[in-house]
Amino acid sequence: MKDTFISSEGRIGRFVFITRIVLLVVLTTVATMKAISYFDHWHHGNYSPLGPFLGIVIGLICLLAGLMQLLKRLRDIGKPAYWTLWMLIPGVNVLVLLYVAAAPSKA
């Protein structure tokens, strides 16, 4: 089966998971900063709220893609999919991400 970035099917290893999560965080950060910079310096009206709004939309899309990567990684380490619900609890979500990034794959 071909591994697609936005699908929750399949399994991924630690290195691929960490790389994809870092890529999504960087993409969100850079896109938000560029959007804020662009709309803050646009001289055809007051469109400065569009920068953060665009950043939020891009962040939500990247969040969904990150959850798909988390599901793949959970499948790879043999944990149930409902572990993604831990991502809703602040503080615990960081611990879950660190555990998932460090746990060895099941054979």
C-alpha cells in the first residue's frame, strides 16, 4: 500500500513521524508569519485580521494532517486509536507526543 500524507491508513516509524510533525509545525509557522506580514502591509484597506485568520485555517489543516500521522504511529506501536483523544488535554498531549515519538515499533 502506498503511504499518503493525509491518510490514516498504514504505519510509520519514529523518524518519519518526527520529520512529518516538524514539517507541519514549520509549515504552519511560516505560512502564518507570511500571511500576517502580507496583510499588515497591504495599503488598500484594513485587512490585518486576514493574516491571523489565514494562519488559523492553515493551522487547522496541518493539525488534521498531524492527527493522521499520529494514528499511523499509534498503529505502528500497537496502541489503540482512541489514544488520539489524549491530544485534547493540555499538558498530557505533549507527554503523549513524546511517548509516541520515542516508543519502539511492534513487529
